[in-house]
Amino acid sequence: MQGAQRIRVCFVEDEWAIAELLRMSADGEPDLETCGILPRADGLRAHIQQESPDVVVIDLTLPGVDPLIVVKEASAAGRPRFVVYSGYDDEETLDRVRAAGAFGFVSKRHDVDALLDCVRRVAAGERVENA
């Protein structure tokens, strides 16, 4: 993407293999750039301040602070936008994700391409759910 700004993505995922797959997949795309991988949501607020990601992809089952609390707080500030990437895709979970202010949701049953497409669409201002 010559001259165009890349979408800065932060991944919050405690499973190292999944986090590494997401990083490699995003960094292999001309319009995406990984600006961090965190294994828990505890340090996410500071990371957002320091790195200014456009989109944060976050798992729901992380050690430490409840990820949806961080999503709700950061979403209230307007930036970054959040995509929840989770193995839990029941209606109750989706309602909690919506209430927290996430722009996107992708079930882990979908492939990485579906997640990256969601990141692009969320960065452009769309709300996306791929349960």
C-alpha cells in the first residue's frame, strides 16, 4: 500500500500459538500492521495510550481483569475500536459484547481471513458480527 496509512492492530490473546498466527497473518497483509500482542487485558489501557492502535482484537477468556470492562471503558472514549474474537458465540455473549461497545465480533470457528476482513470493516466504521 504505497502512500496509504496502514491499520494498526493490537491483539489481546493469551494462547501464544493463536496470537502468533494472528500477528503473522496481519503483518502479511499490505494494509495491516501489528502494534502489539498482549496476553491479558490488564495492561491494555497503557498500551492503547502508548501505541494508539486503530483496532484492538480481544479474546473474552483472559486471565486478570474482565476484557469487557476494558472494552467498555475504552469504547466510551471513542478510540480504538474493538473486535471481540471468541469461541463463545451464544446470544448472551453477543449481548454482553454489544453492551460493552465493541464494533465487531468474530467467532473463533471462522478462519483468520474473516477476522482480518472484520478488522478492516471495523476500522472503516462498520459494525460487524460473524458469529
